[in-house]
Amino acid sequence: MQITPLTGGLGAEVQGADIRQEADFAPLFEAFKTHSVLVIRGQAEVTPEDHIAFARRFGPINVNRFFKPVDGHPEIATVLKEKDQRAAVGEGWHTDHSYDEAPAMGSLLRAIEVPPYGGDTLFVSMSQAYDSLSPKMQKILEGLSAWHSSRHVFGMAAQDSEAVRSGRLSNAEAATQDVLHPVVIKHPFSGRKSLFVNPVFTTRIDGLSAAESEALLQMLYQHCQQPELQARVRWQAGDITLWDNRATWHKAINDYHGFRRYMHRITVEGCPLEGVSA
């Protein structure tokens, strides 16, 4: 097994692994804890059952409320953009399931069909984002919490979106989640301090006025989008990419109009997050 970093601070590419082999799990898990994003190449022979079994080695599976499931496999969410569709699900910077009381530990995305070019996924290191703030700003943020919600993304307000009309997203009545998380968390694996806000699901910072909250969040969002904090995954059919939702943002690059992109995603349950001042 060969593990090669993607950048100086985030992500790694894995060659020579087989997720079906129990012996390969321990080194993959250690690499996952170190790099936060792993691109495991050469998994074209993996079945949905293999995908599920691999995910369960990390923890219990979170069955997604809103994505269309794969037929016969409710644990697997369909991530699909047909060649005649314009909108891709996940185009905005986000962290999966940050609206849950116990945000997802990680996501495992398997590439079934990829376009001939484009369709990459970008990631941001939220621990590097925290580390690169000034010490005074770090102290300010460590005393704050922010609200996250599913309502405005998956609820009734989003029912006119192409994703809903095409059947890729549904179940708007289940979008009832509102939760308060620390703005700066101690990562459950490493204890490293990381920012935990994102542009899609974070709605406001608790205890600030609307104007103060918006100004602070927008500053953080701009800060986090620096290229130095990012890693880019260029997909090949058969890849499985897994990422730590407590340590990263990600977004889908929607630059492949006229081509189909079809993937299977499994989300693994996480734990409640601890703030640094707790």
C-alpha cells in the first residue's frame, strides 16, 4: 500500500489497497486520521455490499433523510447529475450533517461513472483554517457557538429546486433539525482545534446581532477559502474518497455540463462535539 500526500496539509492518495481486505483497514484508518481526506484508487470491483461493509468498520451508518437511496440499499445515498441537468447537489462549501446533534464522522463516496473531464471535489482543512487566524481572533471564536439547520436547504423553502423536481432530493417534512455547536471544536480523534461553521448549514452565531453574526461568518468563510488550505480530488471511476466531516469542508465542482456523474455515498455516524472552552 502506497500513501502519498495530496498537499502539504490535507489529503492523501492511496494506491495498492483493497477495501474488501480486513488487513488493509488499520493502515487506512490511521492514514484517515492523519490526512482527513483519503482517495483510494483502484476499487472498481467493489460492490454496494463491500462499500457498506467497509463503512461499518468506521462506525454505524447514518441513513440519509433527504437523498434518494440506491435501490435495495437504503444505507447508500445516490449522488447523481444527469447530462441534461444543470444543478449539482453539493455545489456550496459545506460539512455533511452539521445540522445533527452528533454530526457525521465521515462520508465515503464511491465513483461509479465520471465525466471525461471536470467534476472534481475540493476540500478545505478546518484545523489549518483555525491555525492561520490571529491569536486574538482565535480567542474570540473559542467562546462562541453557532446554529446549524437543515430547514433552508432540504425543507419546504427548497422545493422548487432542480434537485427536488428531478427526485434527487425529497422528504422535506423531515428537515426539522436546528442545533447549536461550538464555533471552535476539539477534534474527537486528535484534540486539535478546528473551526466548525460552514456556508450552507450554519445560520447564525448565537448571542450576536444579525449584522454582527453575518459580518463574522463572512470573514471566516473568505478566510477558509484560501488556496493554501485546500486539496483537490480528481476522480477516476472506481475511486472511493472518504473525508472527516469534523475536520474539513468540501464542495462539488459543477463544470461538466452535458455529461453524467454518478456516485454512491455512505455517511458514518459521529459524536457530539466538544468546544475548546468546555
